[in-house]
Amino acid sequence: MKTLDRYIFREIFFPSVIALAALTFVAFLAFSREIGWLLELIVRQSATISDTWTISLAILPNVLTFTIPMAVLVGILTGFGRISSDSEAIAFRASGLSMIRLLFPVMLLGVIGCGASLAINASVAPGTASRLRELRYEIAARQVSLEVKPRVFNESLTNLVLYVENTAPEGFRWDGIMLADMTQPDQPRVTFARSGNLFKDDENHAFVLTLTNGSTHVVSPLSPERYSFDTFETTRISVPIPETPAKPDMPTLQESPTGTIWNKMQARTATREERVEFHRRFALPFACLVFTLVGLPLGVSTTRGSRSMGLVLSLILMLLYYLAFIGGTRIAGTAQFSPFLGAWLPNLVFAILGLILQARSDRGHENRLLNRLAETMRWFSGIFSGFRTSRTRFSRWRYSLTHHPKFFRLLDVYVLRGFWFFFVLVLIVFVAVFILVTLFELLPDIVKNRIDTAIVVSYFFYLLPQILYYVIPLTVLLAILINLGTLTKTNETLAVKAGAVSLYRLGLPLILMGLALSGTIYFVQDFMLPYSNQRQDEYRNVIKGRAPQTYRDPQRKWMAGSGDRIYHYNYFDTNSDLFGGISIFEFIPNTFELNQWVFATRGSWEGSHWVLEDGWVRRMDLRGKVDYRRFDRFDVHQLDGPDYFKKEVRTAAQMTYPELKRYITDLKRSGFDVSTLMVDLYRKLSFPLVSFIMAIIGIPFSFTTGKKGAFFGIGLCLAIGIFYWSAFEFFDKLGGINRLSPFIAAWFPNLIFGFGGVWMLLRVKT
């Protein structure tokens, strides 16, 4: 390889590596469900270090399948954008170098990307997908245990329901215990105890529950005269450990080995879906070679805009190619198109386009595509210029504000203009990558279930606020690093300091902008996400072929009341507020002794109170005497109203901050675990501030790394973003299992990174 080839290869290789890391990290956010599950396994100590690495590596190939071709294109366009902006491309042509000669180092990068992507797509990805499914089963089998949380009905034990009022900090001692044995549903056996503990008997594969100071009640609600009442000081109950999960189902199409599909195709027994999958695995890696043909002439023709124009071109080409690829494979899966053409036609079209651009560039013709793009950008610029030059009242107000000596200076406008340029550009790229990766993830379901395009578009429309919620903080950091890093590299910050302006003052508008964006994220989170998340969940269920989701669990038949009572019912009609087969247990708070048991075959709401029909009441006094009476009608005014039993089981992302706070209060009284929801509640306040903290972190880093180039800043941004996001998710899971206080779990990453950013900011030489 000659010196020129090494030089060109180096200019496009390192941007490709940085782009691959950035795009892969953003794409990983689309797999947040998988990563959240992985982190929960880690904090629960249900997975080993080996399992953790295996799961991470199993997820990675699915991401690299899409990001490697993207990274190759971004590297070529940004690398040659820098070469063209410094007029080095003109020097190449003046030396008699043709486009074919420049293509050699570029094609080398394409071959490397194609080979890596082909190996991952055809060999690694199917095996890791299968291994990920098997590992889930193995971890679930090892995870069998009894996790008891206060005021939560545990129904994981066979035919048993366990309820505990309070647990000791170490978790081994319980206070206020109810154990209902539902082996014979028509004759339940209910035990109340003041205290108890649990240990695991591995030899007999069982749990041993030791209860003290309690009583056991056995009665048939339909034959109440058959009643047994026993008290005890200490008793031991053996509880069988639940069986391990069922074996995994048959492998999916994405897990099928490529060789197996090829053999079926040779024997003409392969289904249309298998043929589409086979061609998809090979067509996508060859996009790396196609992108080299298109990227080289476009990159060389970019005379202005440098890497920025390269990013714009990369975004446009990525969207065009991947949309064509997705559309082709979708049509090919519906028996209306050849599977071969559906997967390979986008490659063919882009290859022809690349050869045409190569030939025109060799002949010295102007690139009309770039000229049209430049004209479009100038047209948008002219629109904004027209707004700037208009003499409207708003324009005069804006001018007075942005040039006010106490608020905005001309320097502030200059800094913010650069920030917003990079912010919008990077945000569009990140959102596009997120959407493309999610679209590829859902593509098999879209083809299989023949989902209409309108449903897919609606799904991504409602998913967009969640995407912005994820990527805006990282975009703020990256925009600041590139903007201030560029100013530092061109010695403009040196000129600012020479003009007696502190770097703190230079970064002040960016800090304020970070704070404003934090407020924007909170607005999106509290006023848009609750609605959009419910809608996008509905559309996702349609795409996945699932039944419409309801947010009220119809199987939730045990509930803790607002007072010292527990409800159990066989049926509750939410429309007519009607109970069928309801039992009400009332107990003494301090001793947890059963005080009264009421049963009714029917219960109805009559405006202000419940009317129980055809039932009986048993009252127990302190001497152990039982008072029993039957009733045909019993009016009860102290019970909770119908709305108490209609509470929806919603996710935190589908509620505003006030709604979630009220929801947690209700669930605490109803016996549900709220530790995870408490973390989510505090996180609704802590996460929006990440953009503000990213601004504080980005300013000192950009001043110290500006001389090392913009791509060094991008790499640094990735490192900070990965650590920050990982810390947020990790502490979130710790708080969800009560290993940390919910407040600390939600705010600790912000405090650490915030103080770190302030410390670095104070050390900047201003």
C-alpha cells in the first residue's frame, strides 16, 4: 500500500470506527428492554459474570448488523469531506489521479466492513440469538426462590397465597403474616400469625415456614357450619419450591442456521419467509461495498461544509437505502415479488448510481445532487434570513434581546448558533438510527402479520417522543463538545480570552440552554409521554400480533384494604360494581389476630355503601369465642368504594408525576410492590436534569480536548454517555429491589456526575 493509500485509508478509517461506536450505542437504546433485564439480573445476583458477557455479546450482533454499513458510509463521507474542504481533492486531480485510483483504499474499507458484517449476519447472529434464548431459560431455572416483600400478595407458590405486613431489614423475620391454602377452593385454609420466618431446605427441595402466635381457620363459604378454628404458639409448614420454567420453544426463523436454510433452498422445501431471510443476511453486508461506490464521488465533490455536509449526506443516503431495503423485503414476503430482488434490488440501484457518479466525476462534470442539496440548504437559510431582516415587532424584540448588554451579546449568539446547528444535525442522525434499528427489529413481525403501512407509521409517530427523551441528553453533550472543540481548535477561544472575556462567560449560554432543554424534557415526559406511550404500546401489540392490552389485571383477586382488612373475591364486574363470592378478613393491627370473617355470595354498590347478600359473619373475641350468624342482606358502610377495586395496573411511563404519586399511594394500601415505582417517581425529576449536567460536563472537556479534533470529542462523548446511562440504569435496578433507597438510586448518578462536572469546570484555565 502506497503512502497516498495509507493516508486516505487513515482519514476514512478512524471516522468509521468512531461512527460505529456512536451508532452502536444509540442503537443499543432501542434494545433497552433487553439491557434493563440484564442489569436486573446482575443486581439480583441471578446471573454470573460469564452470563453477563454472554448476554451482552448475544445482543451486540443484532445491532452491528445495521450499524456497520452505516459507519462505513459516514466514515467515507466525513473523511473525504475534510479532504475536499482543505482542497486536497483538487490537488489529487491536478496530479492526474482518477476516481478509480482513489477507490482502492476506499474499497479496502468497504471489504473490511462487508467481511465483518457478513460473518456476523450469516454465522454469528443466528447462533447468539439461539444462545440468548437458551440462557434466559437457564437463568430462569436457577432463579427459583421466594422473594417476600411487605404488603405484597405472593402467589408464586403452588395453591398458596402469602401476605406479610412488615419485614425486618435483613429480610429473615416477618411480622403480620397471612397464608391462604387454596388447594381446595371450596374449603380454603387461612392462617394468621403475629410473626414468622422462612428458610430454604435444599435437601427436600422445599421452603420451611415457621409461624408463631397465630391461628388457623378452615371453613367452606357455602357450608359455613363446617368450621375449624385452631390456635398455636409455633408451627412449621413445608412449602414445595415451584417447578422450573418450561423448556424453550422451537427456534425462530432468525435463529435458524444459514446452512440449514441453504439446504432447504437447494431441496426446494424452503418457505418464502426462509428465502427472504437468506437473501437478507447476504444483501445487507454488501451494502458496505455499494456505499463505497456512492460515497467516494459524493465525498470528493463536497467542497464546503466539511464533516457537516458529510453527516447530512450520510443521513440522506442511509434513509433512502434502508427504507428501500425494508420495503423490498416486506414486499418479497407477501408473494408479490421475488425474494432475491426484494433484498438485492436496493444494492443494485445504489451500485448503478455510484458508477454513474464515478464516471461523471472523472469527466469533470458538476455533481447535480450536491448542487441541489446546497440550493435547498441556501433556500432554508434564505427563509431564516428573511425573518431576520423583517421589521416586525417580534423581530425588533428579538434583536433587542439578543443584543442586550446584560443578557445576550453577539458572542453568545455566535456560540448558540453553532450549538444549535450541531444539535439539530446530530439529533436527526440519532433519531434516524433509532427508528431504523427498531424498524429492522419489527420487520419480521410486520411481514409475518401483514401490517399496514399506516399502522407502522403511527407506531413510530407515537414512539418519537420516547426517542427524543432518550437521545436529547447525549445530543447536548456531543453538540457542545463539537462546537466548543471547533472553536478551541481554530484558536477562537484564545481570541475570546484576549478580549478579556472569561471562558465561564463563553460557556454560560450553553449551560442555560442545557437547563432549558432539561425543562423541555420534563414537559415531554409529563405531558406527552403518558399519552404517546400508551398509544405506541397499542400499535406495537398490533404489529407483534398480540391481543389488545388491558391495564387492569382481571386475575387480581386478593387485595389489602385501606383499613385493617383483606379482601378476596372470585369475580368483580367493573361495569355494574358487582362482586361474586367475596370474603372480607378483618384483623387486630398489633397482634394480626383474625377479628372477623365476612362472606357473601353477592355484593353490590348502592351509591354510598355496599350491600352484601346471602352470606354469614363470624366474629372472634380475645377469649377464643366465635359468634356466628347468617344474613340475607347486610349493609356495610366502612368498606372501600368501587373505584378502589378498579385501579389500573399501569406503567410509570404512562403516568404524569402527580398521577404516579397518587397511584403509588393507592397501591401501597392495596398490597402491591411499589419500590420500582418509587424509583420511577424520583427519576421523573432526576432524569430531565441530565441535559443540564451534560452541559456542565461538556464545557470543560471541550476546552481541554479541542486541539485533538472533533472525533476525539465524539469518542469522549460516547465514553461519558455509556458510563452515565449505565450508572442510571444500574442504580435504578438497585432501588427497584430495595438494595438502595429509591431517592438515592434515582439521584446518585446525577450527584456524582454533576459534582464531577463542576469540579472540572472550576479547574479550567480561563
